[in-house]
Amino acid sequence: MPKSNYITRSGWNKLDQELKFLWKEERPKVTQAVSDAAALGDRSENAEYIYGKRRLREIDRRVRFLTKRLEVLQIVDYHPRQEGKIFFGAWVSLENENGEESQYRIVGCDEFDPAKNWISIDSPVARALIGKEVDDEVKVHTPSGLVTLLVNKIWYEI
């Protein structure tokens, strides 16, 4: 399944800051270190030179990825019409069949973070939740089977 190109404004800003840091700070430092290591002579056994060149390739690969990705990403901002329904960027409080409650935020695939309970818009749970309201029951097909969730609360952080 192709990944969506949606992102929150804060997520886009974070990726943009990473790109600027890599290009304007990290890459010049590593380039200088490689240059200094190359001046020491034999490059075949020069660990600083070899590591520096590898790090430069990693930075360049990430810079290329971020540059291309930021061009296609679409920032989705909160709009008051979303109030009361689940859309991109929403925080949702859900209750499972056992009465256990959990909270999730629906974000883009570039910013999902399980540690923060941020789930991707492309996940089965998020897809099932889009457009639902408080007290709606949602059935989600997960790898462990069919799960029924109850929407308890919806809110947006602006």
C-alpha cells in the first residue's frame, strides 16, 4: 500500500529542521574532518577518513530523501469544521472490549511514533477511525483478529 503524503505542520517543521541541520552544520563538519584525515597520508588504513566518507554518504542520502519528501508532503492544518469527528491530526480516546482505554493521535507516516501513541494515517486503526464521532463503535481487522473499539473522546491540539 502506498504511503500517504499528509503531515502535520509540526512534523513538517521537524523534517525541515533536520534537513537544514544536516546540510548547513553536520555536512560541513564531516567534510572538514574528511579533508583533515585525507591530509594525513595513506587513506587505505585511515579509519577517520573511511568513517568520514561513509558518514558523508549517509548524510547525502538522507538530504536527498528529505529534499524529495518535503516537496511532495502536504501539510494538513486543523480546521474548526473537524470538531466532533475524527480526521487527520486528531487525538482519540478509545476503549476496547475489555474496558481498557488508550489514546492515539493520527499523524502522517513520516511522523508516527509508537512511544508517543502517534499512529500513521495509513494504519488499519486510523483508516477505520476517520470520520467517526464520539460513542461510535469501530471494528478493526488487526493481525490478532477483529477488534471492536468505542470512541470515547476526540480533540485537536492547535
